Amino acid sequence: MLGRYACTRKPQTTDVRERQAVMSQDTKSRFDKSKLPSRHVTEGPNRAPARAFYHAMGLTDSEIQQPFVGVATCWNEAAPCNISLSRQAKAAKTGVSEAGGTPREFTTITVTDGIAMGHEGMRSSLVSREAIVDSIELTMRGHCYDALLGIAGCDKSLPGMMMAMLRLNVPAVFMYGGTILPGRYKGKDVTIQEVFEAVGSHAAGRMSDKELHDLECVACPSAGSCGGQFTANTMACVSEAIGLALPGSAGAPAPYESRDQYADASGRFIMNRISDQLRPRDIVTREALENAARVVAASGGSTNAALHLPAMASEAGIEFDLHDVARIFRETPYIADLKPAGRYVAKDLFEIGGIPVLMKALHEGGYLHGDCKTVTGRSIGDDLADVTFPEDQDVVRTTSKPLSNTGGVAGLRGNLAPEGAILKVAGLDHHQFRGTARCFDSEEEAFDAVKRGAYQEGDVIVIRYEGPRGGPGMREMLATTAAIYGQGMGKKVALITDGRFSGATRGLCIGHVGPEAAVGGPIGLLKDGDIISIDASSGAERLDVELSDEELKRRYAEWSPRRTNYQTGALWKYAQTVGSAEKGAITHPGATAETHTYADI
């Protein structure tokens, strides 16, 4: 960095002093500091104490006079998803600096679902999304940064970072940290999905101790997020489709050096957005949210998008709930043959051109709003103009020759789910099921029964009191669903829950059932032996229990709320404020209740 000794320290050479002066003049002509949030900590005699702290960190006068860009990452050593983010942040900071900005790096938390899955730790996962958003907001507000460049890798950190951008509404660019490389086992590409399912196979005696160990040792060979179209890669697709990330930036695997080039470019682009004040809420419109939902549907993405898109919409002051997402899913063809339902992993999509190829197919088919703006300053249509759909591949199809005519995810409603429910239908060869309820009041109870084989063909396994408030935390059920699939029962039973499913879940598994059991929803009124009817076929989309309204009312009159074990701390606090899954499980009123926006302080 040029000129690190500009305050009381004497510059080393005249050349450095001259370059500092030129840089300072360019910045002053391009950016009006008097209109930026950082003026509150850098301008005027009263801010001498704050400037003293910046000088203590080696900033020059000219660097203090430049716009301050918060470079937020979720770097940590919790999981491979995040381990490469610090490297990418350094490249992003270089881009910011060379384009006339002053980067200020900070980190926030993540909870890694793959490690938290299947035990009490999973209660922290969805809660961490809110902690990520809140911590970024507090850091940005406290230090009056002018823009936000966010780099995220793990499931909840992607929507959390984008939600923070929308809440603050300062110029922002998002960048995904990248997917993991696929593992290789017995001649096939594998992901963490195969390891979870192997646990079920091992429990059923279909896999030896050695085979399980051999698989776990090769399934995750690099840094990066889980390799199929699970939640992280789904939300990475969303970041490009919704316009908050540079086109193509979400595709390259985490170890690739091209990620650093995208990070550098993101740093440069954010300075352009400070200059023209193109802000996240100018980009994320209702039409942009529809684009994002279409990309999720077309790629057979994670059902978690039905939580995160409404939550992002709330931060922008847009009404866009689970039913809006489900409608778009129903109208969108499923065209990307990606795991867990399909054959390919995220690296394969990258190698044929990445997310722009998927978006190109949708745009040419008339499924995208091409006039939506992006962080490039151009429209989606303009960004896709030079993209050529490759014919010599079968990872992504055209919309005229889809894998199926409706999206990879469906929304359901009925007397068992008045507020709705969500089901990943990608890869399902049967969309109807009628079976007998087998009820469990926690995931642990259900998982224990599955391990013991204490269920049978035709059962509908019901896991309740796992919703946002009742869990608290709305845990994912991958350990249970993967065990069922590993036992060869994936097509012989169904599972419903007021909790969530991992993007790696497959089979007839219905989540987000609302209202949740904790508030007296119908799922909490079920008894063993009740007959549950599921119809996810297009035009039906029903989830019902074969009970009369009178019987449901009688059971509700006898129902009483349950007390969780979490009566203090972060999980208790979350349970007091969290809303329904239908609206994204959000914890505050959103932009519609604003009296001011941070960006305009």
C-alpha cells in the first residue's frame, strides 16, 4: 500500500508523496465524503480521536479521506466452507484499495450445518443467520462504513450476508467463497450427502466399518462448501440471479485462483457503486426475487431458499412469502441435473460456464425478468448477452427439453398445513402418498426409531416441535432422512416436519409445515394412526390429515403449549421474537417499519 507514513511520520520519498496527493485528489473528485456515512468518524476537528485510532493502524491522511468499505467474511476454522475466505478477502481489499477506497476487514460467525447436524448443535444453525445479519449491521453502524463487500461460504452465512446488505442499503457486492471439489470413491464423484446416507447403510448392515471410514476420508478433499445443489450452492445461484454478485463469480471452486480474481474485481466494482450510489434495494426488487426463485426451481435447489428469499424480501420491504416462492417453483421447468436428485456437482456446472449458462437457458425460455439491474450497473439481459449456451453437455438443459415441466421444489397447503409446507420434488418418481402417522416430538426420538428400524413401509414419519419457535431453531433433519434412504426405505415412507431439511435431503420429505406445533398448529394435534394424504402433483399440491374440522378443533381444545429446555440465552431470545416459516422465520418487522435507513445517516 502506498504512503503508510503520512501523519507524523515522514514520507519515505517525494515519489510516494506525489502519488499520495494524486490519489487523494482523484478520490475527492470522485466521491463526496460529506454525503457518506464515514464522515461521522473522519471529518472535522471533533473527529481527531477517531482519526488517531486509524493512524494507529497505519492509515494515512489520504486513506482516511477515502470511502471506507467494510469487507466482511465468515472466515473461521469450523469447516472447509469458510477456511479460504481470508485469502479471498485479501484480494478483495486489494481491489478496493486500487480503486480509491479504504477497506476495513472484519469477520462474523457461522454455524456449519454438516457438523451441527443430527444433534442439539443444529438448533444454532438458523439462529446464526440472524446473528450474522445483526453483527454485520452493528459493525457497519458502529464504524460508519460506506459500503459492504461480503464474502460467505456456509449455508446460513450466504443469506445472512445478503440480508445485511439489504437492511443497511449501502452500496454492496456479495461474493461466494466457492464450492468444494468432489470426492472420489469407488470410481464415482461423491459429496457429504453420500457420507450421511452411508450412516444409514452402515446401521442397516449394508456397509462395513472400513467402507464407512474410507468414504469419510475422501468425500471432502478441499476447502469449499458442500458440492451438490445443497443450501450453499443454491444461495450462491441466488446471489447471481438476484443481482448482488458479479456474473460468474459464484461458480469457481474454492481452491481455484480465479476466485481471487473475482474478489479483486468485486472490490473494484464496489467503488463504482459508491460513486453512482446504486444500492441493494435498487437491485433487489420483486422481479429480482422472482428471478432468484426461478433459478432455485430450475436447478432443483434447496428448500431452504423458501425461508431465505422471504427473509431477504422483508429486509427490502417487499411482500414475498413462501406461497409466492412456491407459485414460481410450480411455473418453472427443472433443467439442471445436479445432486442430490441428479448426477452432477457444482464443479461440473462451473466447467460448462457456471450459473450464467443456467440463467441464459431460463432467459431464452422467457422465464427471467431481463431488465432487472445488477451490481455491474447493467441489466441481467445485458450481462447475459455474450453468454453462449453450450450444446455439447448435459448438465443443464434448455427449457424446451426439461428434466420435468415444473420446478424442483413444490409448495403444499391443506388442513395439515394452513400456512403451507415445502417439498423438493426434483428426482421424485412418485408425487402422491397416503400413509399412517408415526409421531415423534423431537428429531432424536425419530432418529432412534429409524436406527432401530422401528417403522414400516407406508408410514408417514412426523417430527414436530422442531419449528422456529418450538425447537427453538428449526433444525434440519438430514441425519434422519439420510438414514432412511441409506436403509433403502427412501421411496417407501414419507416424512413431514415443522422443522427444515438440508439441501442434501432427498425422498418424499416435507418441511416448514405451518403453523408449527409449538403454537398449536395441526401437526401438533396428530396422533399415531392418523391417515395423512400427500399430493404433490402439479395442480394439486395438498397436505391433509383425514380428520374432520370438528375433530381438529376438539384436539386443539385439549392441547397445551410445551416448555422447551431453552429458558435463557440466545436460543430463548430467538424464540421470543421469531415468526413463522411462511414469512421466512424473521425476528424483526423489516424495512416496512423503518423510519430511517442506515445508508442515509
